[in-house]
Amino acid sequence: MGIEGQFNRVTFRARRELALVSKTGGNRYLDNIRRFDLLERDQEYKLAKRWREHGDRDAAHQLVTSHLRLAAKIAMGYRGYGLPISEIISEGNVGLMQALNRFDPEKGFRFATYAMWWIRASIQDYILRSWSLVKIGTTANQKKLFFKLRSAKRKISALDSGGDLHPDQVTLIAKNLNVTERDVVDMNRRLAGDTSLNAPIHDDGEAGERQTYLVDQSPSPEALIVEQDESDRRHKALVGAIDVLNDRERRIFEARHLVDEPRTLEDLAAEFNVSRERIRQIETRAFEKVRKAAKKSVAEAQTPAATSWLSARRPYGMPAAQN
């Protein structure tokens, strides 16, 4: 059986020691893991070799249990996030097991030096998953801020300030942590905790709930009607303007401006058996004809809607036509 398979079947004794944390109180667990001896460098190297090369589960058990104190010590540093310390220690032990499966004694590092990174990563991942109903820490900068913003605020005496940070404080923290000011503001607000939309605005309970005061960001029915009306007029003006083109001009204009994937000048030159420059000239002339026809239509309808599309679609490098 390969080392991956052996890892999944690491001894029942090691699993039992890792499970102690969820069955006992914090102090009792710490007392229990102190009975495991720390390893000397030579002992650790031999045990790691036995595990890595031969899948020796007894060696794996000794390596894990001798470092349970390390996982517990690191876990204690994450007590300020409002999560059960027993769960944090358990996650640290998961990281310890992951480190065991990847540790290479031939690199010359002690197992503790290697495992501490896996322990911290496992704990931090658990905290990010459990701390809030809203998913946070999806980017490297967000993770950095989540775990360092509190200490950064403490250094500038802003830890007890309620609400948003002062702009000067935001700038200083962003500079110190090498993140954007927007990231600092967003994370500071998110760390204030989740708030239910059903929570009353005032403690007396007489006022409405928070959701009552949420502003609907969607367009109003009136705005939707106006937008649809503008779109209809714009489309009608464009269709009428295109009618001023002859067949060849229309085909080139439509191929260059009215399809999802415009055709190249080279393709059209081959189709019409003319030069690329000739196609460009026809396109420019057709565009100018449509622009003037649309402008006339707009003037008659007394609305600027139809010209907005043409202004946005002016061919690359073509200057705006003068009146």
C-alpha cells in the first residue's frame, strides 16, 4: 500500500489522541498531551524515514503525538474569534496530520518547523469558514486583513472606535498592510459582525425592522418604460437610416457593425473582389450616410436617442463628422 493509503489508515491510537480534544475540557486535554515525550532530531529523522519509506504507522503515531502540544499552542493564539477553542485545536491537529503526509526528512528541516505552517493554514481556513454567515477571505488581501486588522488597529489606538475608521486611519493601515483603502474599509465593516435584517432599528421594538428601510436599487417601472421607449425609437431610426444605402454599402455596413463578430476588411475584400482600402472607403461612406440619415430622423422626432448608437460605433480612426 502506498503512503497515501497508509496515511488514511494511520493508527487508531493516533486518531484516539487527536479526538481527546473534543471529549475533554481544554485544561484536561493539555494535561493529557503533555505525557507524550518530545523527540530529538535523530529520533524524529528515523521515525519520519520509517513512515515515508515503509508506511510505519507506529512511527507516524509517535511523530503526531509528540507534536500535539505544538498544535495546541498555535491554536491558543486564535482564541479571540469567538469560536470554541476545542474546535480550533482539532483543526490544528488536522493540519498536523496533513503536514505528516507531506513531510520530507531529507530536506533538513525539523518536523515542527514544517508542521506549523500547515497547522496555521488549517486553523485559519476553519475560522474563515465558520466566523461569519457571509463568505469572507476570498482573496489573499482579505485573508491578510481578517487576521491582521485587529492588531493594526491596536497599534494606532483605533481598536475601540465604533463605526467606520477615520480616513487617516484607513490610509495608514492600508499602507502598513500593503492593501487598498477600499479593502480596509470593507473588512472593518464586515468584522463588526453579521446583522439580521429582521432586527428592529430601535431597542424598544416599536420601530420597523432593518429590511423595511432597505432601498430597492432596481430601476423604477417608469424608468424601465422610458428606457424601452428610447430603445424602440433608436432601433426604428437606425432601420430607417440604413435604407439610404445601396446593396453593397448595406452588406458591408451590416457585416462591420451589426453582427456579434464583425468581419475583417480582408474577408470583405475577398468577397467583393476589391482591395482592402476600397472596402474601408465604402464602409466610411456608408457610415456617414447612415449618420446623416439618423440625425435627420432625430431632428424630425426631436429626440437624440438614435444618434447615441452611431456615436459609440464610429469606425476606429474615423473622426467625428462635422456639421
